Amino acid sequence: MNSAVSNSEAALPRVTLMMLAVMCGLSVASAYYVQPLLPTIGRAFHISDASIGILPMLTQIGIAFGIVLFVPLGDIVDERKLIVALALAQVLALVLIGASQSVGMLRGSSALLGLTTVTPYLLPPFAAKLTPADQRGHVTGIIARGLFGGVLLARTASGYVGYYVSWNAIYWFAALGMLGMSVLFYRMTRGTRPNTQLTYRGLLGSLWPVFMQQRDVRRAMLSQGLLFGAFNVLWVTLAFYLESPLFRLPSYVAGLFGVIGLGGTLAAPLVGKLADRRGPIFAVRLGTGIMLAAWLVFVLLSHALWGLVIGVILLDLGGTASHVSNQARIYRLGREIGSRVTTLYMLGAFAGAAVFSPLSTVVWAHWAWLGVCALGGGATIIAFAVCWLPDRQRTPHASSVRQDAR
């Protein structure tokens, strides 16, 4: 099991696929524990509501840099070893956050956590390389279920642990969990061989030709940046809204909405199959439309908890559909550039999150909930327009990109 193998068309064993989904979820959760804890952390470190959004922003910026620096390595090194190394580095970052005693240390550790939270974005192309082409949408959907499940359940876990134990206890628990998953991943998977003869420097330099020549990549980046930004607008501000005089609910209730939204992630494999059958563009449009409906619900019905519940379910369902479909869209461009298109795609997504996370707390501080809905809904409207742009240009084949990069 320890030797590198060539990429094959054999389907991944189901137990291995489930393990990858769990690892993806546990790893990505580390970046989202902070969201329902923002009011609690703000009080503990005397940070204002308008400024506390810097913490998730630093993590998202760290993830964006980590994606650029590390995800392209998946095309030139054994991805198995790379994933294990980054997972162990993430364990260290979690420990540092848990031990933080000052605002400076907390912010620095948050940025480091983002820089090392790259495993969730290496696992989908890792699995796609080992999966027949006609099953990649389904496999991507399974792993996306783990990713979105991790994002949503992270809020539930941190909300409860933060309320009943302490804000930093969840980071100690997460460090132990990631350490265990690193060992399990190493024992259950095999290595992969490089897809290209490019050097690391040449690989980073080839990102620009891929970006310029692959229209699907550019549109997926823009679409997902706006949608993921809108997704974060809700989750960064939800705890503040629930603690407001309208509801006066503790932080762990915001975490409970993660469980409610989990229903949307169950549709991820179905969306993957839909993308395989009807095409990813159709599924992206469907998911974006569902997210738009969610923001309409937040505007009209969020004065009641049941209205928030409906909106969260729709937002997470639409977010899952758009993410899975956009991934299926870019993974069809060729294995030779698999890690590089993932790099660009996730860079676009987290650039959007990095912009909208601090902006959402500023908007909340000045214009409250209606301002938040205007911000999230506006981003979703633009994304909806993007996915209906006409496609008049034939996308160059991946091989031409590879040759240009040389």
C-alpha cells in the first residue's frame, strides 16, 4: 500500500471514498469553528463587532495563499505524502490557536491555520485522478458531502463546546481528530505519480496560461467567489443576529443551524450525477437559483426562527449544488492540469470569502440584518447573471495549455 502507483481507471473502494469524505470534512471544519464563536471571542479579547470579522478573513486569505503554494504540487509530487504533511501542519496550527493568549497570537495562528487548511482541496483531484471519467461527478459529490458537512457541523460543534466549555476547547479536540485522520489516510491510500514534467516554478508560472485559455475556469472562479462569499455572509453574521434583541439566543443556537443545513449536503452525490447527465452548467444554474431563493426568504421571513430554518436549508442546498457542479465543470478539462485548475478555482472561491467575511461584520454593525441580506443577495444575483453568459468560444484542450506552459 505504500508504493506510488500510476493513475488508473479502477473505481475507488467505497470505504476509501468514505474515509476521504470524512477527512475532507474534518479538515475543512477547522476554518469554520470560529464563526459561531465570534461574539464570544470578541468579548474575551475585547474586539468590536465591526473588527471581529478580521479573524475569518485572515483564515480565508491564508487558505487562498495555501492553495496557490501547495495545491499545484499535486501535479509534480506524490499527493499522498503532500496531503499527510499538510494535515500534520494543520494540527500544529490548531494547537497554536487553542493556546492563544493575545489578539496578535490569535490572528497569526488563524492565518497559519488557513495556510495549512489545504487538504480539502487536494482530496477531490486526488480522487478524480483515480476514478473513471464518467464517475468523477459522483465521486466529487461524495467528497463534497464531506466538505459541506464539515463546514456546517463545525459550527454546531464549536457553538456547543464554546458555550459549555470554552471558546478554545474545540481547537484542541480538532487537533486530536486531524492527527488520527492523518494516520488513517496514510494507511488506507496509495501514492500517485506526477502528471507533468514541469518544475515547481514552471508549474506556478503555468497557472496564468491555464487561467487565460480556459474560459470555464475563469467563469467557475468568478461564480464560486461570489457564491462562497454570499455563503459566508450568512454564517459570519448569524450568531450576531441570533444574539440580537429580536431573539436573544446563545451562540450554540447558531451552531445548531449547521445541523439544519446538513440536509442540503445530502444532495451532493445526486447533484454530481445530475452534472454527469445534464451537464454541469445546468446544475450550476439550478444551484445558484436556489441560493437566490434563500436570500429572498431571509428578507421576507427571517423575523421568525422557522423562516431562518427554511432559508438555511435552501442556502446550503444551493451552495452544495453550485460547488459540486463547478468542480465537475473544471475537472472535465483534463487530468494533466487537474491540480492547477483546482488551484485557480479555489483561489477564486476564497478570494470571495476573504472579501465578504470582514465586509459582512461591517455591514452588520451599520445596517443590521437587512444590510446583510442586501450584501449576500446582491452577490448571488451577480453570480446568477454570470452563469447565464453565452459561451461563444471553444475552450482549448488541456494539452495546448500544457505545451504553452512549457
